[in-house]
Amino acid sequence: MNRNGDLQNSEDNELAELISACQDGDQEAFHILFDKLNDRLFLYALSHVKSRDEALDMVQETFIELWKALPKASYMGDKAFYGFV
């Protein structure tokens, strides 16, 4: 396997472990997941609304809903997870 494939597998494994820990109620794991996703989600939200405050509200609501949904979710890979979020 090439180096890029190894890095992708490492990221997939890290994300899978974080999701599993979150599903077990691990708030520290969710904080790490938040740090990993927050900037990306904020920029996405900001591109769809007119104000920074609206974007921050959207991101906050997304993370609240994510916390609620994770116990029922099954990890199917990075791309599927980011689509889920």
C-alpha cells in the first residue's frame, strides 16, 4: 500500500475510534471530534448564511444533533461519516 493509503487508513481508524468512544458516552472523545470538525463545519455554514452568528448557531446545533445521533450511527468510513454530519 502506498503512503497516502496508509495515512487514509490511519485517519479512518482514528475517526472510527473516536466515534466508538463517543457512542460509549466519552465526552473527551467528543471534544476531540469537535476540534477535528469545527473549523470545517463553520466554513461550510458560513458559505450558506449571511452572518457569522448564524453560522456559529448552525454549527452548535449540528454538534448537539450529532451527539444525540451518534449512539445509533454505524461507522462506514470517513466519507460516509462526513456526509452524515
